[in-house]
Amino acid sequence: MPTRVAGNRRRSAVRWDVFARGRTTLDALERLIGGLGTGVLALVSLMLLAATALMSLVGVGLLMAPAALRALRAVANRERSRLADLGQEFVTPEPVPAKLRAALADRTVRRELAWVATHASFGLFLGILSTTLPVKAVQDVTFWAWWRLVPPGEASDAGLGLWTVDDGTSALAIALVAPVWIALTMIFSPLMAWLQAWPGRRLLALDADLSVRVAQLTATRSAALDAHATELRRIERSLHDGTQNRLVAVNVLVGAARRAVARNPAAAEDILDQAQGAAEQALTELRGVVRSILPPVLAERSLAEALDDLAATFPLPCTIEADIPDKSALSVEATAYFVVAEALTNIAKHSGARQAYVRVRHHDDRLHVEVTDDGKGGADENSGSGIGGIRRRTEAHGGTFALDSPSGGPTTLRVALPCGP
């Protein structure tokens, strides 16, 4: 019995390996075909550049050069977009300089020229080769059905040319060669996809990316400082307008009670009751301010439980779906908590919704938060509804923010926060 179980496991593992290899091959073929498309565009661009260079000998090409370089930039940006979809990060370069001398001196343009020559030849060849292998497999599998339509001399070229095709049996035997093409496709397609993309990854990644990233980090730091200053002003306003006024009222009432003790003890007792009520309200508001700085529930419980508590106090039906297998940094969870809290507050005040839906999940080292309602839509972060604060808090943490709120609804707010592995 254990031997049979072990055999079943080995067979399942083999099937899974074949399935995984097939998925890898299909993904590689998809990338190669995409590279074939940009390879064709690169070939057209290279021919245009060559024609421009030749016509420059008689002066006409000098007038065409700016347009040819702009076409080159468009093709290079298309390849950047394709590679970005595969996980490579690129920064779109500045427009090509208007003057030809400055354009040719631009290091980005020179790197794009090197890339277009490589991709229009080597990249295009790999793209064509990648499509040839599976086409040959399909051709050999189906050859028995149409071999009579092929001239006799060409029919012998089917398969690997190992035998002469002169009847139905020999034509059917050609199908035995198809596994060879399939095996070659599965073995070499991932490598060809990597080789096809390598020049673009090396030549189209700009040296300016570092300086742009520094500028982005500087802007993020500035946004973090602005968010911090805004938060301090909010806390100061809450303490000044709420808690401080309550404590002043307590002080005034206690003074009035002391003066009334000798003259009218019954009135003094009523005044002390008012002072106690004012003190309790001040404590409540002070707890609210403290919770807005860092909710204690996050230190004591998980983010999912904290969101459940938040939904329990929400005046509308609210569904929480939290797929958070690991605990993130407290600052990340606090930001996610405040995003949900502020979004739900906006829904209750402005949306006219009947229900809300919150989804939180951890994926690709980021904490994704999505809040949806079925309200009237038309939410605008510039309308003072608190959405701008959500964006600032998110971007200050290095996250991304997106709002989709067409008129008539529904409204969906998406936030992604980096939280590390």
C-alpha cells in the first residue's frame, strides 16, 4: 500500500512538472511573439534611419532626421512598455531634442540606436524562430490530412526529411516527428525569450532612472513631511476645539461649585455633576485623539480583527474580506486601518450608499486595500471629502492610490502599500 501511494505521488509530481513546463513555454511564446511585433517595428524604424542617413548625403535626410528619431523613440517606448508588463521598471525618457546635433549627442538616443539595430536583427530572428517550431509541430501532426495536395518533391521535405512520403502510411508516420518540435519548443523557448528581451533591459533602462528615482524619493519625503504636518495640525485642532474647551468648562464649573458650597450646597452638587460630565466628555475626546494617532487595537489584535470592529460600528452593512496570512509592520497596518476608516466615514457622510465592501489582501510584498460602495459616485479628492488625505498618507508611505467613481456609482478606492517580504 505505501508503494502504491508513493507511485501515485510520483505520477502526480510528473504531471505537475509537465503542466508547469507547459505554462512556462506558453508564457515564453507569448513574450517572443510580442517581441516579434516590436522587432518588425524596429526593422521598419531601422530602414527609415538607414534611408535618412543615405539621403543626408544630398541634404534631404537632414530634414527627415528629427522625424526618424521620434519614430525610433516611439518604437523604443513601445518596447519599454512591453518589458514593463513583464516586470521590468522603466522611466519614460524626455522627448527627443529638437536639434539634430543635440539629439545625436543624447546618450539615450545613442542607446536606442544600438537597441534598434540589435532587436531588428537578433530579436526579430528569435521571434520568427519561436513561431517556426510550434508551426512545424502542427504541420507534421496534420500532414497526413493534406499531403496529397503537396507536390511530390516537396512532400519528402516534411518532418526531418528522414524518409520519402509516397503513401498514406508514410504521411501518417510524419506525426512521429512532432514531439521533436514540441520538445525543442519547450526546451529553448524560455531561453529565447530571455535572450530577446536582454538587449532592451540593458539598453533601454536609462541612466536617468537613478536621478528620477532620487527625485521621486525627494517628492515622497516632502509628501511624508506634509502629511506629518497635516496630522499634527489635525491633532492640535482636535485638542484645541474639543478637549481643551471641555477642560476649561470643568475648571469654570469647579470654581462655581466652590463658590456655591457656602451659599447653596444643593446648587453646588448640581454644578459638580455638570463638571463631572464635562470631564468624562473630555476623556472620551482625548481617547479618540489618541486612537487616531495609533489605534491600540492594532497592537493588541490583528488588522483583520481591527477592521471587523470598525465595520461593527459602521452605520451601514459592511462586508470585510481580509486575506492577510502574515502580520505587516505596524506603520503599514496603521495606514491601511486609517484608509479604511476614512473611506467608510466618507461613504457614510457623502455617498448615499446602502452597503460597503472592504477587501484587504497581501500579494507580491504589498498590502492591497480596496473599499467599494454602491452609492451615487462622483467622488472627488479635491472636494474636501478626505480623499486627498488618504492619497497623501498613502503616497507618504510609498504606496499607490487609485479612485474610480463614475457618476451614478459604484465608487472603488484602491490603495497598495509596500510592506516587504
